[in-house]
Amino acid sequence: MGPLRPDPAPPLLESPAATPLSSKVEIMARPHVTIAARAARSAGNVILRYMNRIDGLNIVEKQQLDFVSEVDKLAEAEIIKELRRAYPDHAILAEESGATGKGPLTWVIDPLDGTHNYLRGIPHFGVSIALLEKGVPIHAVVFDPLRDELYTASKGDGAYLNDRRMRVSKRENLGGAMIATGFPFRQREHLGPQLDMTRAILGQAEDIRRSGSAALDLAYVAAGRYDGYFEIGLKPWDMAAGVLLVHEAGGRYCDFAGRDGIPASGNIIAGNLNVAKAMVDAIGQQATSVLLKA
């Protein structure tokens, strides 16, 4: 078989008119977000061009049940190219190529969050890019290329979905709440506690969703589509952009013990203030001592 060639880019991303004018004005006021959004759209074009050629992709299992395809790598290269062109002195931490550079400003990149979905033709995945200053997210972009939904946030400046200001839901407790989660496929030893926590949440909430993209789950919390979210063992690139979206939309993120901030453990709870607190209470009763560590 000859070299894999991408399909032509779909019309969804060809026209700059896809982003409303008011959104363009808002983004242009934040140059770091402008660059990150451009990089995310470039990566999205790569992802969609190959979507109908999944069977021909070169796929490698990095570790058990953790896959990377050549699309992940190509999309990541597009993002890094855009960021390096604008900010050659910034450090980069990317899921596939690792860490490069040093300094107080670091771009954290997940070029294709939801690789398992993508490789199975499930239409739910996204691009996640965040800029951290001394470990704290200050700018964030999450892009859903299939729906042309661009989620952006800057520290102290709010969170947006295209041209619309985002706010977390107004749900007052877990009763009637829609909660998202993920399962610890990298850490199967935590499967028992995960099921216990899920049971505790589902006993109070309306329902639980497991969509397969942490970045989009967090974006959906910020947009008020989900009331809350929890997951075990996320990596920095899974959540760096999403947590800023949640915070700037008026929500909260913390670890399973209720400590605010990006959890070093990767064990995260996010939601509006009321739901996040209720989730800490429910999960804290089921999580093991290992999962409650900082």
C-alpha cells in the first residue's frame, strides 16, 4: 500500500466566517488565545482530513490500552509549529513529544483528546491547548472540530463558547444533576473505588455520562451542559485547558479531598460550586486513602 494521503479538508473549517464576528473581536483582544485558537483549528483540520481513513492509520500502543496514531503526531506538530512561530522562547509540554524548553511560561498540549473515540469512528474528540504561568493556567483553548465549537478562556477575563459567554449550571445539589466521568483504563487497580464512587454519585444524581474526552467533559461543565465531572488519574494535558474554562465560567475544580487547584494526583472533581462540594462529600466517603492523597 502506498503512503497514506489525507482526504481533502471538509468545508466545515475552510471558511473563516465560521467564527462569528463578536467572537473574533473578543479573541483578538487576547493574543495568546488568538494564536492557540489558530493552532487548534490547524490541528482540527488535520484530524478531520484523516477521519475517513482510520483503517489505514499507523497506530502504536504506548502502554496497555493507551494508543497513539500518526494523526495525534501530525496534529501535535501543527500546534507546535504555530506556537513556536509566535512564541519561540516558551516551553512546551505535549502529550506525544514530551517537554521542551524551560521558563515560567509553558504551553500544555493534547492534540487529540479522545483518541480511542477517534480510532473507532465515534464522533466525540477535541484539541486542548493551555498556557501556564509557573504552573497556573492563564489562557485556554479547547476545540471540537466536528461541531466547530471553540471554547476559550483567559484568567480573570471569563470563558466563551464561540461568541457566547459561558456560565456553569445553577444546579443547587446532586439531585437532578447530570455528571460526567471517565474510567481509569491506565490504573485498573482503582476500578473498584471508581465503581463505588460512581454508585454514590448515581444514587443522588439524575444520570452519569462517560463520553471519552476529558477536555470536552470539562468544557461541557463550563458551558452548563454537565453539572459536574470527576475522574481518576488525568495527565496535565488532559485537564490544563479545561479547568481554566470551568473556573472562568464560575465553577470550581479540586482533588477528591476538596483541595482546590490542579491536582498533582490527577484525581479531579469539577462543577459549579454547589455540585462540586456535593461531589467531594459523596466521593470522599468512597475513595481510598491513596486516591485522597494530594
